[in-house]
Amino acid sequence: MDLLKRVEIALDTIRPYLETDGGNVSIEEITPENVVRLRLLGSCGSCPMSIMTLKAGIEQAIKRAVPEVKAVEAVNLTDMDDPTAVLPERLQQ
């Protein structure tokens, strides 16, 4: 099975959690150095917690399932201090 398919399968294990908060993720590219570049979608693209979601959730799921992946990066991470950042509804209470 090719690398892209294996990364997609790994992402499928975490997508239900992202979708709970109105988010998702798509693969932009996998570099020749085995760096996975992702685009955070929906609320994940505008959430100040997106860096934690990326590192603690998405990156760990991918690296556990596909150990040859060297790193996971987001092409559109929201900075925690971004004034347009919005927390998912369930975290606003």
C-alpha cells in the first residue's frame, strides 16, 4: 500500500473527532523527505487550538500508523493570538 493511502487511513482514525467540532483535514502533499503537509478545514482552520490538534492528535495518529513519516505540517495554521480565531462552540461555554 502506498504512503498516501496509509496516511489517509491514519487520518480517517482521527477525522470523527475533528468533525465533532466542525473541522476536518486534507493532504496537500507528501514531500520526498516524507513530510506530510496538511490543510486544516472548517473550524480547524480558524481555531486557536489548531496547533495542539495538529501536534497532539493528527501528527501522533499519522506517525503511529506510518512510522516513516518524518514530520507533519499545516499550510494554514491559525496563530493563538489571531483576532479572527474562533473556538468551536463546545469549547466556548
